[in-house]
Amino acid sequence: MEKKIEIVSKNHQKTDYLFWLHKSAQERIDALEILRSQYIQFQLEMTGENVFKGFQRVYKITQRK
């Protein structure tokens, strides 16, 4: 497989951006879940270890005045 690096400006959006822009929020989340599942399966096959099966949750604690 040939490795390729392409440098583009932020103003130059690829067509995949427009593709996902026209998808509903649920369709985007479903696609993300498919990719996450594939990654988990890949990690399991490569390392033999079960990786974290869920989204990382980040909490920020603030103090009210």
C-alpha cells in the first residue's frame, strides 16, 4: 500500500464533508457506532485484549458563586 500525505487549506472542504452534512444526527451516530465496533474488533484481533467498550465520559466540575 502506498502512503500518501495531502496538505489542504481549511477552506477547501472535501466532498465527504458535504455528504455527512446532509445526514441526520442519528445516521451520523449510527456510522460512528459501526466504526467504533470495527475498531474494538480490530484491537481484539491484534492484541487479544478486550478494549473499553463505550464512549469516554468527561466531566467538568465547576464551582458556583
